[in-house]
Amino acid sequence: MNMWHKAVVGPTLADSKNSWPKKREVLKKGAPNIVVIMNDDVGFGAPDTFGGPIHTPTLSKIASRGVSYNRFHTTAICSPTRASVLTGRNSHNIGAGQITEAAAGFPGYTGTIPKSAATVAKVLSGYGYDTAAFGKWHNTPVNNLFKTGPFDQYPTGLGFSYFYGFIAGETSQYEPRLFENTNPIEPPYTAEQGYHLTEDLADQATKFIRNNRALTPDRPRQEGTETGKGDGTVDRAGEWADKYKGKFDMGWEKLRNITYQKQKAMGWIPDSTELTAIDPTMQKWEDIPESEKDFQLRLVEVYAGYLEHTDTQDGKVIEELERQGLFNNTLVIYILGDNGASAEGLHGTIDELIAENGLPSTAELQIEVLNRDFGGLGQAQGMCMVAEEGFTEFAELSWTSETSTKLVAAHFGGTRTPLAMSWPDVIKHDPTPRSQFHHVCDIVPTIYEAVGIQEPEHVEGTAQMPLDGVSMMYTWNNASAVGRKSTQYFEVMGSRGVYKDGWFASVFGPRIPWHQNATRLKEWNPDTDVWELYDLTKDYSQAHDLAKEMPDKVEKMKGIFLVEATKNKVLPVGAGLWTVAYHPEDGPRSPLTEWYLYEGMTRIAESNAPLFRTGMNSIASVDVEVPKNASGVLYCVGGTSGGFSVYMDQGYLYAEYMSTLLYRYIAKSSAPLTAGNAKIEIKLQFETQPVIAPANLTMTRGGRERDINRQHGLHGFSGQHTKKSGDLCVSGLRREWGGCRVLKGHNVDIDVALGVRHGRFVADLLAGVEASVSLECWGTGCRRFVGEGSPSPRASSRSCFALSPFWHIPVGVSAGSKRPAGNKKDVVGIATATGFPAGIKDKVSAAANQHSHLQRPKASEKTNNIGGMKEQEEGEDEDKQEQDQEEGEQEDQQEEDQEEGEDQYDYTMGQEGDQEEGEDEDEGHPGQEGNQEEGVENEETHDENILRLEGVKYFKIRRRKEQAHAQRLRAKHGKDECEPKSVNGSVMASMIVEKSIRVAFDASETFDVGMDLGSPVSLHYQDRSPFKFSGKINQLHVKYINRTSSAMAVVI
């Protein structure tokens, strides 16, 4: 908008004439208002507007008043699609080839939109448009998320005069991490009062329209409404989800065929379209156990209810335009999804980070969590993280005739999405689908042509890159117009393809979104990828691969892709995997090595805070004034999908880590802190550097190591930045990870040292079950049993892992024994469960009865177990061989023990007189001669506090000679059984250990035995209310020493 003056300026007022400057109109008469609506992670066949099963009334309204497109494409991933929609350029060309959390240093992957690629909002604001954005914003570099800026990559820095939403991949729909412009804010009211994010966004968008209409009625307006996720934050009241009960009961194969037939019948897809084959890695509905079908069905019902609810809220904006008389002159562009349906979680998932981190999980375990912590499957709609990822098969098989899903750029199941446009004053409604091939980079050129302006050569003094897209206006009133899009490339993390004049060539790539396969990634070589070829003029759904029949055409298309990839900064191919899979240590994070943080500081993005995750060994020193029975949070980061918090409760110090909704671990000091000034050290030391490595956690008070606990693998929590996940607070997080509270206080000093140290084994402890189970260790380079401080501190050359036989996750105790030479600190086993939920004891006991290998052998039976597995029945050849060998081992046992006494030891804890009948009182008691190694003085043994058991009557761990067990293992399983093998991307192998554990407790008692709380007892704290720290905290000082590899978890 240009301004011009008629004022006359003379030497005096008498010689001058006052006249306000008037704007020079540069827009054509009737320039439209612009509204762009885009949802997240929605499959091509989802909406009933175009034959799907989910009611989408707003999309139907726009389609019924305008035109629709059935060959419109996204990039197959979130941030890149949004960057392309904003700028009219290809995503890699503007540094947006990957989501912001996984940015890398290659030119096409920096995550920063350059000033030479001005957004449509920046350009339109120069022509007098009022611009606003609402909802999800996933295009701000994560290391720019400071309250103090820089703000040039925030929505307001990129051209929007107003922003209300969240800056992340996803957020809680009930307790979102909101921003207004550049300011972090809290929701206007609580979930208990009826708050829901999508409804709030619609209300804020309609408020913008009203304010604009009331105060500046002459200005056109451009508004972007990008709602919350259709994947990781699927949740709304049962009234929406319950509408879909029974509608998916036929299973995904039949539902897919129903959708396919409807789409053909209504003319949405060509009659020649073929229903593509089901991916062989997918499950068939008939193979799903009946006990799990309700779980799968409820996930898709919740998703369907959420999508309908979201679309209905979008309709509020359209209704407001109609009330204000603005709709007829408004160009509405409704993009159903920023990519195809999501697929994280082959067997269903209630938390997508489970799949993204390659953590083991089963539908059975997740159903248990739903029943245990969220009121059962019927209440799943109230969860904050029940996700579309929970039904991979429904996502891929039910809702599209094409193959694949989000993150697959090679197939249209990942890129193709319905598009509808309406502008009643200009576009005549036509139900005939527009079948011209188009891409999200074509949206901005379409808007510019509709408004009547040319793409600018300069914006605010910066020369502009040319647009990569082409306008789609030519299709509005001519369904049969010849397509003007000649070439378009696609690429996401090595999955790639190129369109050229009706042909499409592609490569699936190294990553299968619904399968975590580290070997496939490790061995991937893009030069040996197998290309596919499709003639899209005859094959709408990529049903017929012509690559073998037309090798020359494939080579030509490969050359075209290379040209486009070079021109658009795609190379090197696979660069999007750099920080995701290959070099997480290079991911975006704060360049700081030292922090000074103060009381009351909240909403510090994880990427700019000290990292408490794999590879980041830390020593946190906290100087704090502790009142009597102190309670409250000292510092914390994370939330429902992952978090780490250090807090006090009734004088006890706690360190708590949560790895997804499934796995939670609590470490508790063995005694309350004395009132007064206290210096506390919290040490996290990781056993290995790979992703999701376990860690030892040590809490030191007054310079003495007191409490040790082994934590399950710690991963990052980035991508959500929600009240439930992602931000750092100096004090104030609810124990149930609800949110940060500003506290007043004094002094916290934290030093973080980075490095890797050998860790400590843990033994499974199934509370209330008399069990003989297997030892555990994740990763490589583990110590034999207790690591440093062991009576046998020899390092193992093998990786060691034995999956928990019942809960399928590491739970257990850390058995401390002797400290290494020179260590003058006391080491105490720790972590706690205070009380047990009703029925847990009986439930675990009942479960153990179904698993014979969990039963402790009777005194009269021989205890000859391999990895906790009980002997098979007599008469089997294999078992007879084992029995003969075991008898020989027993005969040689005494002699062997004398030769290598350090390899056999028992730990027996309990009250006097609690020993089992026939046990040797001198055998292995902590602090007694029988537990000493040769050459180790008596004072180097632990005192009576090795394992402090409160309320536990008896605890015993017995380790047998490794040599004898290795012989038995080789006899049964072959010589390679102990060699490392790959499981879920981690190097693991079997460890041969025998021990017997018996724990007796009363449900009201507390026991403190170093238990990793990965079982249901870990969630006993969920009913607690928020609490603030009652002492004084001043400063949080964090200093890094040495950087090492770091794991990261991202939400895409």
C-alpha cells in the first residue's frame, strides 16, 4: 500500500495547509479475503465428503460451493509442507527439508526460512491486508524459542500481524503450550472448566474477523487456520468418539474396500482406479486377537470423532464470514491434511514416542495402561495422547486406494490429500473433480493471481527467489483444462520421487514408518535403491510398477530427479536422516555450555535447556534452603510423553523419569533431608551412548553418595513443547507432569558433566511375586551385575540383555556391594513405591501363575535356570542333557568357587531370623568376610545400608559362575547365543545369571530397594495434587563438560 500527501508545507502555519496522507489503492477492486484451512495427518479417504467414513461438514460445504481437487499433493511431512504453503517455494529450496526439531547443517535442511523467500503474509501485508495465523506453527527453529528472541522466524516475524496457537509439532488439546504473538501464555480457562484447544482456536479466529470488521472494515484480511494434530493429540469428549461406535467393526480391509467403491461411484477417483495390494508387513484384521480388537477400534473411533470435531470448529470461521456478509468475496482454500495418514505404531499406540523411539510395546501392555491409569478403553477419548498412530492398518488400508502413509514420498498415500476451494463471487460450483497434478507450492501463486498482484522482486530490501509453484486459477472454471504443472520432485528422509508430464518414478527409501528397523537404515545405500515407475495417465493409484518393462524410462526419470534435487537443495539424498538416525549429536540445540537460570523461569524450550537424556551425563548441584517436611519441584523438563523432574515430598528427595506413557521410574532418597541449608547432587551416568541407553542415577547429600537407581533409557521430549512435554521449568512441575508453576525461592546450582561411564545391572523385581527371573542390561559395555562398586568389577566384553519376562520392560533393583578403591562415599540402593494400587499384588501373582518360568522352585527342586527359565519336564532329551550337565556343575562347584571366589556371591538382606532354612549365615552378607574379594580391605565393604529395605521382610540375589552357565547355554542354544544381536535398534544379547528373589510386603508399607518402577506400581502418585516447593531456590547454574552423542525423539 502506497501513501501520498496533499499537505502544503510553508515557513509558517499561515503558509501551510494540513492534509492527512491518503493511501493509494494498489489492489484491484474486489480483491478477496483469504482463508486457508489445513489439518494435520489425515488420510486421502478419511472424509465422507469424498466417500470416506468420517463426517466433515465444513469440507463438504466448501466443496459444494466451489471446486475440489483429487490430484493435489503435499510433501509427506509436516514442517516442509507448511513452509511450502507459506512461501510458494519447494521446501528444500528454502531450508525446510525436514521438521524443525530434526534440522541439519545442509542447505536444504536448516529449518530456517530465508528472507529471500517472503511468506504470503509478508507480501499481502504490504498491500494492506490484515494477516493472522491460528493453531499449529511448526516452522520456527527450535533453538530460536527464547522469550527474548530472536523473533524473526516466529509467525509475526514472517508477516502475520497476529498469531494465536502453539509453536511445535503438536500439543495437548486440553493444556496446550500456547503463544500469543511471541509471548507464551496459558489457556484462558482449564480443562475442568471445559477448555479445548480446537474450540479456542475457532473462537480466536472469529474474534479476529469481528475486530477487523468493526474497526477496519475497509481492509481485506488473510487468515490461516492450521488446527492441532490429527495424530498425536487426538482427544475429545466421548460425545464425538461415541458417534462412531460400530462403524469400523468390519475391520480395515473391508472398510478400505467400502471407501474405494464409494469413491469410484461418486466419481471422486477414476473408474479405472485399482485397489492396490495390502502391504505384506501389515496385519490382517482376522489375525488380530479378539482381546485386542476393541483397542484398535476405539483408537479409530477417537480419531474419527476428533476429525469431525475439528472440521466442525473450522466451520465456525466460515459461519462468521457468512454472518458478516463476507463469505461470497472470500477465497477459502481447505487443504485436508499436511500429509497422509500417520503410521507410527504398527500394533496400536497410545503415545507416538513409543514407536518413534523404537521402544518395545504390545497392544496388551497398552490396554493394561489404559485400564490402570485412564479409566479403561471406554474413557480413552479423554486421554491427551491417544493417537492416530494407534491404527496403522486403518490409516493405510482403510482410507486410500494408494499405498503407504505419511513420511513416504514415493507413494501417494503419503502425499496426496483432498483440496477444496470456494469463492462464490468468482468460482462457479462444479462437482467434477479437478484432476490436474498440483502441489502445495502452487497455493501462493494462486493467491497472488486471485488478489491481482505479481510475485515481488524485492521485499523489505531483500531480493526474492522466484516462486516454484504455478497458479491453479486456470482450473477453477474449466475442469478439463490441460495441466500446467510439468515437473515436481518429492523427498523425505531418503524416500523420494519425481513427477514429469504424467509419469512418476520413485524410491520407497530406507525408513518404514510403521517399522523401526535400525539395520535397514544402517545398511542403506541410495545408489543401490530400486526405482519404481508409474504411468499416472492410466494408473491413478500406482498399482502397476513398469520399471522392469521400461528401464530406459526409469533412467531418464532418475536424471530428472537429480536435476530437480540439485536445483532445490535436496542433496545429499537422505540428509533428513542425519540428526534423526545417524548423528543425533548434531541436532539443533543450544550452543551454550553454561546456564544461569533463576527461580520462576518457565517455558524454556528443551532445545535451549540442559539436556537430561542419553549421552548427556550430568551432575546437578542444588544449593537449597530446606524447610521441615519440604515439598515441591526444584527443576524439571518434560511431561506426559517424557520427562525428568527433581522434587521433594514430605522431606524426601525424588528424581523421576518418564519414558512415554508406558514406562515411569521414581528414585527416592532413603531418608528425609534435614531442615536447613542442603547441598544436593543429582548424577545421571549413562551405561552406553546409543539411543535410549539406560542410566544410573545417584543422589548425594552432604558430599556422601547415598542413593543409586538404574533408570530405563532416557530420550528427548522435543517436538511437543506442551504443558505435557518439552519445556524446562526451574521449579513448579506437577508430579503428574501437569504443568509448571512459578515459585519463589533461593538457590539452585547445577553443573552438568557429559561423558559415558559403565553402568549397573538391575535384577527384575516383580512386587508380590515369588519369582526367579533374568538379569537385565541395555546397550553395550555393561559391567557384570553391579558395575562399578561390584565385588567383581571386571568389565564384560559382551552386550547383555534379558527382557523382563512379564512386564516386557526393565524393572528391578540395584544391588550395591563394594565401592571401588578410593571411593569414600556410601552407596545405597534406592527408588521406591509408596503403597500399591488396589489389586496389583493379586494381579501380578495371578499373572505369574500363567508364566511357569516366573515361579520360584521349591526347596526340594534343583534351581537350574537359564535366564530365569524353569526346566522343562523330565523325559525330553534336551532337558536331560542340561540336567546331567548341571549335576556335574554342582559336583565341581565347591572347587571352582575356591579357585575364583569372586564370581559367586549372594546378597541377603532382611531382619534377623528371616533367612531361609539351611542357608549359611556367613554366605555373602554385606559387610562380612564372606563377601570380600582378595586384596580388598574390610573397610571397603558396604555398611548395613547397602540395600535399605523398609517393610520388606526378605531379599536375596544369587549369582552363579558365569563359566558354568555359558557351557550350559552353548549346549542348549549353540555357541553364538551370547553374541550381540539387534533388537529394536539396540545391540543386545543374553546374560546367563541365576538368582532367586522373594519379597513380602503389606500394601500400606513403603519399601526402598532400588526398584525401577516400570510396573503398575510406578503410577501410584497420579492422584496427587499440584504442589509448589516450600523452600527457597535462587539460581540454577548448569555447566557442560565434554559433549558426547545425544539421543533425540521427535514428533513429525
